[in-house]
Amino acid sequence: MVLSTLPEISDEVRQTFESLLQKSFESDLKPGIITLGEILSIEKDGLMVDIGGKSEGFVPMKEIQDCSNADDLKSTYYVNQVTEFYILNEYDNNDKARAHYTLSLRRVAIWKNWDRLLEEKAQNKIVEATVTATTKGGVIVSVLGFKGFIPASQLRVAKMLSELVGENLPAKILEIDKLKNKLILSHREAIFEQKANARKETLEQLNQGDEVDGAIVKITDFGVFIDINGIDGLLPLSEITWRRIQHPSEVLTLGDKLKVTVLAVDRKLQRISLSLKRMQEDPWKTVKQNYQIGQEVDGRVSKLLNSGVLAELTPGIEAYCAFDQTGREYHMKESYRFRIVSIYAHDRRITLTYQGEADNAEVVS
């Protein structure tokens, strides 16, 4: 709406404005505070403002929300209008008799949102955070116009960080510092609160041996966490596969949907232990059917030891070959031809010699 004339203001309201304005004039003007000011003129590229104390300021167009030209300014603001301005900085001007400041209207509302954020934290409320960028340690978010940070450890999503840009995430405020412009949040805590009822029901119903479906929401050096109806169940590294692996990422990726079996449920601590490998048959149960003493086999070196090597014959079946006097060298992930010397199925152990050197064969069931 175009304001062609100044609306009529009652004497009481005008006196209130003048009182507030005078009080503002008497305060110390410095960057980083909000002060009252009266619009002196509407320029083509911004607003000239009297902020009292022999000081005036200029609001550039970029610091005025929803205005991009002089017509926008004239339809939104008017001369003698009193409102709040945020002081950005002081700048030099030829007029030595007055101080001059760069002001912002856009940042007034944003800066006031700090108080709202402080209240949200005090009441432990959930806020909406929009992911704007990613870093090595987490994601950058925007909350009520402020830049915030959610560490990777406080995320609970079955996606890569780069896939989150543009998404809105519920979050809890962990730390807020107005002076340092610091805002740290947790998506994980917000999700836990939202899924509290589902988590309680899941804990009551789950039992050891149950088979459940879930999605990987976090990968660590020691295993992966799988979302089981609101609970992060731990799938340890040793329970991922019968094969020897050094890190879960060798066989699993974030977001993978898996069917796993429940190893244990701790209702008091709200913890679930899971296994993926036990969804498949233990390969050692068929060792005696698949291997015989004296059989020549190909093995891929899976680990180098001080006394020899471990060679994987098939996924989940490793056999030991000691170093011999020839000083033969073995290399990781290289395949070699071996001969089976002994089979200790009960102890999950097979011994080998390099091809052509097998003798004193022995089998123990």
C-alpha cells in the first residue's frame, strides 16, 4: 500500500514515541545494538535516519527487507516514521559535527530472534533448522535467520551429508551465545524426543532372537548404528560378516536397509545389540564337507602375522600358513596356491603349507 500522507497519530502515541526516541538518543550509540530512529528522507538507494545524540545514519537498500528500489521504499516507509534500527558500523563523513552510522532494518528482526532462541532453549523446545552447507565435521544450518552448526555426531539421518543441503531438520539447541554469535544444535536429540513413544513400544516388544528391519544411520570404526523403530541398535564390526574386515564401510554404506537379528535387549539402558552375519549360516559348519586333508586350494592373504599369514579360502574361512625356511614373501590381498595340512573344525582352524610342501597331515574333528 502506498503511503501518500502521514497517518494521524494521537497526542498520547506521539508523546510515547518522542519519549522512547529521546531515551534512545541518550543511550550510547555503538555497533551491535538496536536503537530507535526517525526517518529523515527516502533516497533512491536507502533511508536517511536521525538516531539522536547529534548522530544520523543511513540504511542501504540491501539492509531493508523486501525493498529493491525507491518505489518499494516509498510504499513501505515514510518521513518522520519512528522505528528500530540495528547499528552496523560507524563511518567517516565530511560533516565532523555529527557521527554517522550504517544501519540495518533487516537485522532488527533477526537480532531479536536471539531472545526467541534463548527462550526455546530454556523450554527445551524443538526448532526447525535448514541445512545450507556441509563441513568435514557436520552441517551448517539456518535457524530464524541465524547461522548454526550441527556436528556430525548430533545428526541422525540415513544419508550422506551432501544430500542434506536444502532439507529442514528438527533440532534441539545445545549451546547459544549471543555475544559470540554461536549456535550449536542437535538433530539427534530432537528425533529421539519425537520418537519417544515408538522407542518405548519397540523396547517392550523386542526379544533376543527376533529378526527386524532397519536402516543404517551412522557408521563408526567399531560398527554401525541401525534405526529400529526409533532406537539406534548397534551392529558391531564383529557381527557384520563372517569375513575379516577392518571397517564397516568395506561392506556397508549409510542408508542401507538391512534385516538383522537381535542379540540382546537392555531395556534399562535402552540399548539393542544386533547381528547381520547370523542371518546367514556359519561357513565353518560345512568345513569338513568342503575341505579335505591334502587338498590343494587357492587362498587370498587377509592378514600378515609375525610367524606366517592368514589366507581366506572362501568368505569367512581363513587358514594359517607358517613362514618356511626359504624366506618366501607374501603380500596382502594376493592369492597363492596352498595344500591343506590339518583341519580343526571345532576350533575354527585350518593349517596350510605352500604348494608342494605338505606332510604329516592331521585331522581333528
